[in-house]
Amino acid sequence: LPLAEKSLIARIRRMPGAGLSGAATSGLIRLGIGDDTAILRFPAGQEVLVTTDFSLEGVHFRRDWHSPESVGHRCLARGLSDIAAMGGEPEAAFLSLALPARLPQAWVDGFLRGLLALASQYGVTLAGGDTAQSPKERILADIVVLGSVLQGKAVRRSGAKPGDAIYVTGELGASALALKKLSLSLHSGKKLNPKKYPRHFFPEPRIAVGRYLLAHAMASAMIDLSDGLSTDLHHICEESRVGAHISAELIPRAEGATLQQALHGGEDYELLFTAPAKRKIPRSIAGVPVRRIGTVVQQKRGSRTSHHVMILDHGKAAELLPRGWEHFARESSKKPKSKSQASPK
Ligand SMILES: [Mg+2]
């Protein structure tokens, strides 16, 4: 049986990367777990970044597909990736968990191990949270991550200008490929080796890349690829009121991933950013390859949508529609009985 809240909290406080760390690990956390609220003190001249993300069993993970360590890691990685996309430094996390009454304690321990290992890797303190019994036999986790950034310096989605170059970090499609293999394994019964798909099971948030881009004032707009390149590029275009042209052959694809998986598969947690064309961008930042995939263009007049994204593939130009996770959402809303399916987002 999972531990009652009090002993769960006591357990968390004993784990590295959690609890009342005070000045020992981070000057910002004045008070961590154990009081009514945490106390954080941000230095003058800094702004606070706040992001919140659900991890829901059956939607974002499946217990038969993902180890508890992977679920805990991915839960925090989603929030860290959002902080990376602003060019910020992650500082503190707050975790709310609703757990089924019959969930084995070993699962909770594994989840916390995965989450706290990633937290300590990035100097993030788990500074509070809440636990409750889930009314359904499903695990629900909600994480809030707080980050810091120099006042006025956060990289927004809205700064892309016509003529800017468009870049992505790393390789795309690895997570969608792993999901595809996982769903095939339902029929074949063959187990997937998570070590072969680290980008899906244990994604590394691109904090160092975001930090570098901010420090060198290189990026005009940025977003993390959680929904999929097609959807996230539309988000930048929408907020910046611009269009985009990208080339299929320039998109860095993970080994074995199709173009469709690279374009529309979510949860790659790479960064998509724009920069003035004249600005020299390193081919690799903090050990992560950076590739130019296209150009920001002016918003097309008279276009049906407020923004226009074109993809050039084998000499042919076609409109690139946002078909990331929203596509899956639409699909499943047509079939209300399939709510329990795991979808990429
Ligand atoms: Mg994001």
C-alpha cells in the first residue's frame, strides 16, 4: 500500500534533491517542504518563470510501457523543457500526486527516484506538493516548475521576424518512433528496450542550450518541441504574426524515424528557435547539434489562416498543417470509447 501522506512526505524529505535545503543547495529556497508554504527569494533584477504540466496515466504514460523511473523523469522533464525554451534557469518544483489506493509503494519510490535524479542533475529543489487518493485506478501527477531569468531577457514565442533563420536542436521523431514500437509490441508481445530509446523514456531538457542562446542574445523566438514540429512552429508563427518556409531534407531525423514522425510526433523536447539570418549560430551548442531548417517569411496576405507554413519536399512546396498532438486529440474525440489510449500528448 502506498504510504499515508505524512510518511510519504517524510520519505521525500530524506531523498536527495528534496526537502528543506535552505542555503545549502539554492539561495532562492528559504524554506522547502514541511510548512504551509515554501518561501522563495528571487534576487532583484530577476523574473520568475512558472510552468505547470499534467502527467496522466493512460494519456501521457502507461504503467505497462513506462517504468516508474521513466514516468517520474518525464514528469519533471516536461516542466524543465518549458523553462529551457524561455532561456531560464530551473530553480524549484512542486508536485501534486493522486495515487490509486492499491498502488504498490515500490512504484511511488521508483517514480520519486526518477524525478529526483533529474531534479538534482539540474539543481532543482522539490520544494512542496500535495498527495491525495485518486478516485479512479489511475495515477495523476501535476508538476509546477519555477525558474529564474534576467528581467526582460526571457526568449518568447513572439519575436520572430521575416528573414530570420529557423533552427532545431538534436534529432526529431525519436519519441514518436518509440511510441509506435510500443503500440506494435502490444500485438507482437516483444518487449521494447528503453535503453534504445532514451529520448522517449528519459528525455534531457535542453537547459544548457537555452542558457547559451539567452546569454549570447542569439534567439529572436523560441519554443520547446513538446507537441511536434508542425504544431510548435505554428505556435511561433501565430505569436510572431509571421509565416515560415522549411525544407523536409534539412530536418534532422532520429535513426529509423519517418519524416511524418519528425514533423508531427510530439515529446522530442528539443528546442525550435529563430535568429536573424546574419547571426552566426554554432553547429553545436553544449554538445547538442543545431540545424537550420528554414526561413521566417512575411505573413501571407489574404491567407485563410493568420499564418502560413510551407514545407519544401523533393522540389515540391506544400502547406504544413499543425498535425501534432492536437490531431490525436481530435481523433480521440471522434471515438469517445478510446479515451484510455495512450497518445503522444
Ligand atoms: Mg513548451
